[in-house]
Amino acid sequence: MILWGPPGVGKTTLARLMASHFDADFIQISAVLSGVKEIREAVERARINRAANRQTILFVDEVHRFNKAQQDAFLPHVESGLLTFIGATTENPSFEVVGALLSRAQVYVLKPLDESDLAALLERALREAASEIKLSEEAGKLLLAYADGDGRRLLNLLDQLFTAAQAAKRNQIDAAFIGEALASSRRRFDKGGDAFYDQISALHKSVRGSSPDAALYWLSRMLDGGADPLYLGRRIIRMAVEDIGLADPRALTTALDAVATFERLGSPEGELALAQAVLYLAVAPKSNAVYTAYKAAQTFVAQDGSRPVPVHLRNAPTKLMKELGYGHAYRYAHDEAEAYAAGERYFPDELTQPPRFYQPTPRGLEGKIGERLAYLKSLDTAAIKPGK
């Protein structure tokens, strides 16, 4: 099996409990510190256990750190039943564990400890510590918040607090003392892991869903977790063009200005500009018409042949090109009524039924754009003679 979940939720503890329950030999290796040598030693120990009619549980912590060859090394022994494999990872197994191993394992998703779990853990720790130092109710709640669903972190923070209280000769820990004793705490966040991509996804979808408060929440979470503000700025620019586009072109300008402002001011002053951009994008009218039009055009071009540019659209900088008819009969739009050459064709000649990629929505400025395109279409229809 593979236990997938954030730090401090009991992956190793669960594996040890299983080994204890089944009276199995528990072998633990860490992919961070181990290699082929440790794998071979574990396999040899499993063979000895089999000869003694005893089961073996091999627990591999941070299994995603092993490369493909190292992960493949477990396959024959898992297949033969020589050992029971339990992997633990904080990363998505779909991306980090080889398919052959993944297909032979059941994946269990472990969630962060909730407040009641942490409270029970804290109560047990205080009881077993049997210390004269007491924790106020308010301090206990603050400590649970600092732990952020991580049981190991909760115990480590409690240990730090007791050490600091002893040094300060205090027998009472209150909320003020916690603020003094503990360094600024970061929420669960991994710049290269699932938490990172889950949160940026939540930010993007909150903007797309026109929820300014949720968007501001996820932006604050990522900044609090240590995300690079300029990375967030780049993603905000992407949101402006992907989800708003021509429904409100000012969204892109606002996003670009926010990034430029952050580059000028730095942190923390510049982060306010990012917050302003996120709020603007969240409340702006939404359209993905530019995004879908571009994707449709890309797909069409990839599947279509390399059609020649129509002669009347070609540039004619030389006498020979002019003699060949390049640019001949081209209609200069600014010389036409309403600066529009009604009936003119701009697609390759072979495309008798030109595709339509851009479908403006009725929202925001695109509503006006749609009306304008419909009017120009009516001019085209009137200019094209029947049967032509």
C-alpha cells in the first residue's frame, strides 16, 4: 500500500501499528538517505524472516524520492510476496510513483488532523509530561492553530514552549508568551509539491468564479506560506487573459501594473498591488472567448496543410513581385466606407468555408464587440453578389 498525506498525520505510525498487529518484522528505510545497498539488505533480511516463517513489512518513507530504477527494484519481491511494501509520500503518487508499483498497491489518502484530533493529542502530551508548567486555554487554541493539522509539529512546538518557559522561569504559558517564544509560523506549503499547486488552482478558480473574498483568501494563504510574489503575479496575468480577455481589457493592464508595482516597491508594500489586481479580476466580467479561440486556431492549423497566402494579401517590395500580381487588387480598409472593406477575403483561397474561432460572449465589452462583428458580417453579406 501507499500512504499519501501531508507531514505529521501518522503515516509511519500506521505502518508500525500494522507491523505490531501482525507480528511482522518492521524494516524502515528512507528514500532520502537510502539507496540500492539498503534495499538489498532489506530484501536479504526478508528472506531470513521467510525462512523463520515470519512476515516482513518494508516501510519506505518519502518513496517519491527514489528514482524509477530504485522503485522497480521492489517489484519482484512485492510480486512474490517476500515482503509487504508500504510506501509513504507527501506527493501525488500518480506523478511520483512508477506505474508498475502503483498498480500493485492500494493508495490511502490521509488528511490533516482536525482540531479535535490535535486537541486530544495535546491533552495526552500534557498529561504524560506531568509538568508544573501550565498552558492556558487561549494558549492551547493558539498552539493548535500553529500546528496546522500536523501532529508532529504540535509536539515539537509544545516542547519548544516548555523549554522556553523553563528558561524564563515561568510556570504559566499564555498566548502572549507563545507569540514571543515561537518564530513566525508558516502554514502548510511546499513550493514544489501538491499543496502549492492545489492552492494556486484554488486561487485561479476563485477568480474565475467571481468570488473576491475567496480569491483574496488563497492569495493571502500563498503569500503567508512563502510563495514567490512574482510567480503569483505571472499567474494573475494569465488569469486576466484566460478568464476575462476582451470582456474587460483593463484586467490585463491592471495585472501588468500590479506586477510592475511589486517590482518597484518589493515586499510587503508591493503585495497590496497584487491583492488589488486579484480583486479586480474576481469582480470583472468573465470570458474565455480569447482562450478558446486561440486553442481552436492552434488545433485547426496543426491539422490543416500549409496553404499559400492569397496573392492580393502578399507584400510587393520589388518590381518582379508587382509583375507577379503581389498585392494587386488589395483594398486598403481606411479608404473604404466605415474603414471596412466589405466582402474582402483574408483566409487562404482554398478555404471556401472559413472557420470561425472567436465567439464573443455577451458579457462586458465583448457584448459590444459581438454587436460590431454582427454588423460587419451584414455588410459582407450585402457586398457579396448572389452566386459568387
